[in-house]
Amino acid sequence: MDLALLAFLAFSVVAVMSAGAVISVKNPVHAALFLVLTFFTVACTWILAGAEFLGVALILVYVGAVMVLFLFVVMMLDIDVVPLREGYVRYLPVGLLVAVVMLVEMLALIGLKARMAPFPVDAAEAQGVSNITWLGRRLFTDFLLPFEVAGLILTVAVVAAVILTLRRREGTKHQNPGEQSRARAADRVRLVSMPAERRVEETPPTGDVPGEGEAK
């Protein structure tokens, strides 16, 4: 048993345990952090398998961007975890049944595809380039338009998530750009004309002058 196989088994065990913790912990923030660990561990297994681009993309896109968005939404929506805890045990058998059925279907599909068509020759190895170089050429030449459309969809999703978190709360100040742009000087400053008045200074009495009458 070589070192690569031991590393693959270790990463696989950590990925399975962290994936189980994602659906078992009760705190949404802890579940998101365990999902980060799952993505990172799966990325390590992909790098060991020779898919460097998929591993780096998983870390940069999902761990570095999508999970930050998940944490932002979870912390800004003020999710009440009490109703979620009440129905966890009740729906656990149904969830396990659905998971087992999905696992059996995936294994059956993988077995049928493996018997029907053998795996083709790796295109990157056939061209004598690395996996990242081959994917970069195909991505920015043949699939440039789908790549740009996917980026636009993700941008819209980020903007929509930010808009959903913007709601009125007591004790906080909000700005309305529309009202600010329609503001006029007459609504903010009022000029008042006041007539000038001349005040006559009163001379204090002689006895009240400081120092007077003290010298003898």
C-alpha cells in the first residue's frame, strides 16, 4: 500500500465524516463550516486523482466564494432553529430512505455505464499537456459563451441574496437614494428676513462701578 492510497483513504474518511456532520449538527453556522471542510477534502482527493483544475476550482469557487455567501445569508436571515429541531427526528426515517434509494440508483447507473462503454482515452494525456492547460484552452475557446453566461447568473444570484437581506428593522437608520436625489435646497434651508434693531447700551449707576468708593 503506497502513500497515495493511504492519503486517499484518509481524505475519504474525513470527507464522509464531515458530510455526515453537515446534516447532523443543529447550528446552521457549524453545518456551513463542516461543508467547507467537506469541499476542501474532496478537492484534495481530486488533486490526488490528477484532476488539478477541478480541485483548485472547488477550493476557489465553492470554499472561497459560495460558502462565504452561504454564511452571509445564514447570519443575516436570523434563522429560528427551534422549529428545525422539532421535526428532525420525525423526518429522519424518510430522509434515510430517500438517501438509500439515491445511493442505489447512482451505483446502478455507474455500473451500467461502466459495462456499456469503457472509459475513453484522456484528452489531456493524448495531447501531451496538463489537465489545467487542456481545460483552459477548451473553456476560453469552444465554451466561452456558456462560461460568461454562468458568471452572469452567479452575479445575479449574489445581488438577489443581498437584496433579500435588506429589510426594515427597528432602531436602524436607512437611506433612500430616490428621496436623496429629489431633495431641493428649499426643503433643507430656509432664509428668514429679520429687521435690524439698534440696542442702546445702559450706563450702570455710579455706585455700581467696580472699584469706585473703595479708595479713601
